Amino acid sequence: MIKLPLIVLNFKVYSEAIGEKAVKLAKYAEEVSREYDVGLAVAPPTTELKTIVESVNIPVFSQHVDPHPCGSWTGGIVVEMLKEVGVVGSIVNHSEKRMILADIAIVLKRLKDNNLVSLLCTDTIETTKAGAALSPDIIAIEPPELIGTGIPVSKARPEIVQGAVEVVKKNNPSIHILCGAGISTGEDVAKAIELGAEGVLLASAYVKARDPKTILLSMADAALKAWENR
Amino acid sequence: MIKLPLIVLNFKVYSEAIGEKAVKLAKYAEEVSREYDVGLAVAPPTTELKTIVESVNIPVFSQHVDPHPCGSWTGGIVVEMLKEVGVVGSIVNHSEKRMILADIAIVLKRLKDNNLVSLLCTDTIETTKAGAALSPDIIAIEPPELIGTGIPVSKARPEIVQGAVEVVKKNNPSIHILCGAGISTGEDVAKAIELGAEGVLLASAYVKARDPKTILLSMADAALKAWENR
Amino acid sequence: MIKLPLIVLNFKVYSEAIGEKAVKLAKYAEEVSREYDVGLAVAPPTTELKTIVESVNIPVFSQHVDPHPCGSWTGGIVVEMLKEVGVVGSIVNHSEKRMILADIAIVLKRLKDNNLVSLLCTDTIETTKAGAALSPDIIAIEPPELIGTGIPVSKARPEIVQGAVEVVKKNNPSIHILCGAGISTGEDVAKAIELGAEGVLLASAYVKARDPKTILLSMADAALKAWENR
Amino acid sequence: MIKLPLIVLNFKVYSEAIGEKAVKLAKYAEEVSREYDVGLAVAPPTTELKTIVESVNIPVFSQHVDPHPCGSWTGGIVVEMLKEVGVVGSIVNHSEKRMILADIAIVLKRLKDNNLVSLLCTDTIETTKAGAALSPDIIAIEPPELIGTGIPVSKARPEIVQGAVEVVKKNNPSIHILCGAGISTGEDVAKAIELGAEGVLLASAYVKARDPKTILLSMADAALKAWENR
């Protein structure tokens, strides 16, 4: 279900990623995935999930999921809703949607029980180690202070990427590890993979690009080359 | 846009209101709206909004909306997403999704600026009065302790319904006032309207009914009769 | 219990306002209150409340209070604790400690039932009007974007102060109305009172001043003169 | 600083633990600690911390601490305030005051940097393992569904206590492990220690007891015997 190296495109709730524009951004990713042997996944806004799942043949993630089961939770996003929609899994605990520890554990278990992939976001080596103890399928470490800055974590904080890779692989080698925050170019992606990451999580550099497909092509190309040289 | 008397059906995130089942529940409501001259609206789970809007010709509400604009709000539900999806408006501050006062004010303004209808939930006469000061289109008073109990607010706490009607109409007569919590039968709906409410907000009594359409027919019938006798 | 014009000094959790330093800041305020016929109150950090109440003879406010009653609320700050400590009341819904609407209503009622003074913070004219509907003893309007900037609300946004005064006095003239955010000098205080405010809420300009007492003396002087010229 | 076996008494914000009553409950614990060679610590309501620290010679814990440093955090409880007050440390992430994962990591680090003891609460074996990765001084596992029930975790869910002991000692043997929830008698305490716990965390069984000292004496006695027989 998870192809490496993996590039996950978080659409957030950018105005550039709503309605027809979301479909277009997802289709570009699908096209790039046909040209390059890399994993490409998208995480569109919640209201667009169903349409995107029906529009493309690449993995689609939800951006968030609540811990509770079906029931009296007006406005909630529960695992059963995601399952019905047909996404492959969900981002959990993004720095813009932090969760309490107890709820993270519940959500990861509920995703697993429903055969959905969990992509847990963490912010430091310490929380990555704690997160690894909860056995998500994927961890993406993103120092929040770099998110949206264009300063790539893989260059500005290489020791964080390496440290996260190390604690994850030491504690639970079956967890895939991505990094994110500031990833803007193919070079940033390559650098991340050289540091041991198995892919990247990015948002604005793709969604807000003048020419998203071209940027994604260069990222896929760089990712593949770095991956083969590991 | 708002037809009175109004029956708003909150699907919450009940397992009975996901996927095809959500469409069916919405279609029943549409059918009843053709037989009775009452307002009927549905509020399906967030991931189902687009499908429901495309499936029926009655007003569709979101169950929640966040205060922020488009941007870096992973997992957020913003007004622009709702506008794109085509809903008529949104429930705001449901007792299962309470908001801080400052955010309620922002959300109501953002909905208005986007020509979307706001349905603000309140829990007491005092918060109804405070809510009325923020000029939503609709207020639904729901004493949380009665939600999901089957004990109808219109019978168990008539003074709350009357008090809410009074403070709303005195402070801002253009706001429509509904009541909710425990509304389960046509009789409960009629009683609410007799007390001055212009409709009801209900959830489990419809969504979890063995025969939802029959119940809704009897509610619409009772609502219409009570409305004509006001 | 509330003397006008009122200057409320919020100590926040500044390092300059902990332990002996908190006592000193409170004593300065007490000294100034003996020299000028103005109301002076302090809101020290929660752990310092008891000591400050025992150290000075001016009104002491808590910075926050939770809505629940005594019971299983580990880490909570409940009204009964404040009552025991001997404070005169509590700030409610400060922009750094926002509360949901339903809880604001509960807290205001619990404070009143315990004969404690409520000082409700609001951020706009709209939320001030909503807050006034809940009948707190005092409302302090503080546009959050000006807090801590040194740009005084009374000069930068006079229309907000005037608008808040107007909606409060029109809806419930017994509520006292303060303004805050950026208030740094006697002139700022005077301007606030000229606009109709009955006092000010300030923090860093006092707590972080090189010579807090001198600044407070000039504020009290300016407040009194403006008050007499109303 | 931490004496084993350890009995931590959480006063929550019970009406029986405010003002003079808090002092009395703390003094009983001090008296018992003189008679039995066990660790006894108390966690009084936040407003009582200073008084209790000055009144007794046993470790005093805060019930909660926020992640931020000194500054503009009206109503916050920061590490520096606790340091000033003279407590020995703080409970973190109690089930009645849950924290997001990122904040737990920050708080644990800030406590350590200030030489304060951290007592992290967890709810399952999984979150205990995650918590252990963050290296608190003490972990207390408390299944929330048993808190306040009088049904002791050590008897009703022995496998949870054993599992928590195992993951903690395997991952980081320097962390002390307590259990809590429903602990009401000396027998419950003994059972916890037999299962490998190094002490207990309890609240209502002590605070709301008709004769708290007698109950605590029997718990200390049972704890000591079980500890010697390990």
C-alpha cells in the first residue's frame, strides 16, 4: 500500500486546493506517479476527499481524524467516515491539528483495525521516539518552526532528520519515516533521502507553486535518484 | 432561503448516516418536503456534504465550520470549502462542538460575508440572548442534558423554549428560533411551535428510526398544523 | 466593591511578577491607591494569589477560573478555591485564556452566586454586546492584535472603545466598561476615559516597567483628572 | 528526592481539600510518613500550593503545569511559578487535564531543566510505552474508566499494571512506575506493589474518607509489607 520513496502532498485548506483546483492538483500527482517509480499521495481538504478518491488512482489521505467512534459527535471526522469515502489512511497529529497523547493512541488503533494507513506527525526526536512506541505505519517529523518557511528541514536541521530516522529504525524498523517542513525543491527532497528519510511531506511548495507539476516532476526525479544511491 | 416552520435533521456521525445511507436519509427528507409545505434541511457528516448537495434539492447544512480563512490549517473546515461544496450554511457551536465566544463571532461574520446561513446552537436562555447579539440567521436552543434522551425539551422544559423565543424576538426579531433536544414525535414538534419556536433541530429520533420517513411525515404534518394555528 | 475610575493590573505570568516581586508590584499599587482616589486592582499569578491577598488591602483578582464546581477536576481553578483564598473576583475569558460561550455563562453565574466580581474580557464590539447580555460586573474590551504592542487601543482604535461603551451602556448600564491593549502611559489612560471607558486593564507597561510605581502614579493622576472632566 | 514505595495523594479540587482542610490532609500524610518508612507526597489545589509547602515537610506536587515559559500567558501555570513556590515537582497529563503530545515533551524537559520531578499520567500500556520514551521521573498508569469508582486497578486490571511495569522497566529502568484508579484500601495498595508497581496515586479514597489518617496508616502499613516481600 505504501510505495517508497514516498512524497505526500498536504493540500491543507489553501484556496488553491478547493474544488476543481484540488482535482487538478491530485491529477498532476497521478501523472507524475506514472512517469516516476516513486510513491505519490495527496491529502486534500476534508470536503473534497470523496471527489479526489473518485478522480485519481493514487493513495488519498485524510488530513485529520477524530478518536471517537460513530455516534453523537456533531462535526466530527471519524474513521468509519474515512473508510466509507475510500481513502487509504489519515494524517494524525499534524502540528496544525495537535492531539492529546491518549487520543493519538486511540486513533492509531482505530485506523489499524479498519485497515487504514496512519501517518503520524511529530515535531522533535523525543516525540518521534514516543510516537514510534505507538506503532503507526508512517511517521513524518516536522519541526513546526520551519513549516511554510521555505527553509528545508533537510538542510537547516539535518541532525533532526537523522536523529528521527535513528530512533524510529532502532525502536520499530517497520515504521516508515518521512520528514517535512520547508521542503521546496528536488534538492531538498534528495537531501532528506540521503539523511535516511524514506520520503517527504510537503504542502505550500507544491500547492502554491506557479507550475506545480514541473516542481513535482523535479522532486520525483531527485527522490528516485537519491533513493537508488542509498 | 429559510422556509418556516423549519425542521433541521442533524445526521451527526451516526453509522446510520454514512455513504449510501446518508443519501437515502436526505432523499426521504426531500420527499417529505414535496408533500408538506414545511422547511426541511439536512446536516450530513462533513465527508458526505458534496454528495448530498448533488443528490437532493433541499437545503444542506454543514455540522461545523472553523473560524479561520483559507490557509495553513491542516484538517480545518473553512467557510470557503463549504461555499465551494454548495451547502446553504452551517451549524455553529453545537454542544458537541463548542466554540470560544471570539470564534463564534468570527464564524458568523464569515458565513454572512459568503452569503451562507448560520444556525447557532445555544444551551440556555442567557447564552441565547448573548448569541442573539451576534445576529446569526437562526438560533437553536438545546439544553445539552436532554440531547439524545428522547425527553423532549418542548415538554420537559417549556419555559426554556418560551424564554429563548422571547429574548430572541425582543432583541432581534429577524433571527429565527428553533429548539432541540429530545424531539422524537410529531407531538413534540407541535408543542415546540405552540411555544413560539419556528421549528426544531433533531438527530437520533430521525437518523436511528426504524422507519425514518414515516416519522418525518408525522412531524411535518404536526408542524404544519401547529404553524397554521399559531 | 468596585471604585471608579478603575485600573486593573494583570501580572500575567511574567517573570517580573513571581514571588517577592509580585508582592512588591502589588504593594506599589496599594501605595498609589492611598495617594489617588482611583480604584486599583491587581491580578497576580494563580500560585501567588493567597500571599497577595494577605499582603495588600486592594482588590485582588484571579486571572482565570474554570466553569466546573469542586470535584474531580485535577489541575482546575474553581470558584470555591478563589472564594477561600479571599480574592475579590476573577478575570474571565482573557484573550490568552479564551473560553467557550457556554462556560462563560456558567462561570459568570458561579462568580455571582459566590459574591465575587466578574471581569469579562471581549475583543470586538460584537462580542462586547454578546458579553453584556450575560451581565458580568465589568467588561474589558481588548483588541488582541494590540495586546503587548505599546500601541494604545484608546488612540489607535478609539471607535472600538466608544462602540463598546455604547453597546454596554445601552444594553445594561450597570456593567462597568474598561478597555485594554497597548495602554502604556497616563495619556493613554486619560484618552480611554475621555472615550467613555471607566478604567483600563493593563499588563506589561506596568509589570515590565523599570520604575512601575512612577508609571502607575502618572496613570492614576491622569485617570483622576480625566474622570473629573467627564 | 523520591522515596519508595511511594503513595501520592491527589487532592484534586475537592471541597474537602481547600483552605484549612488542605493543610490538615497534608499534615496527616506527614504524620504517617514519620511512622512508616514509605514515601508520601501530596498534590493540593493550585491556590493552596504555597501554604502547603510551608506547612509540611513532605514532597508537594502541583496537579498540572503548562508548557510555556514565563510571559504573556494570562491564567497559565508555568514551571517557574512552581519553582518559586517550592514544590518538588508536578503531575503532568492527568486524565482530567490531558495534554497534546508535543506539550508533554516540552513540559517534561522544562521540569527537568528546573530540577523538578515529573509525574506523568498515562492511561494504557501503549501510552505508557510512549510516555517512557520521554523519560519522566515517574509514570502513573491510570485507566480513566476506573478513576473514582472504588474498583481498584490492581485487582480489576492486574494485567495493565504488570504490562505497564514491564514496558517501563524494559525501556527505561530509571523511571519509577505507579498505578492508580480505584485504589481504596491497604489491600489494593499491597496488590499494586505485588504486581511490580513502586507505589500508587490516589485521590477520593483519601480526601473524601471519614477518617483519612486511619486509611492512610493502613495503606502505608500494607505498602511497606508488600515492598519488603518483593
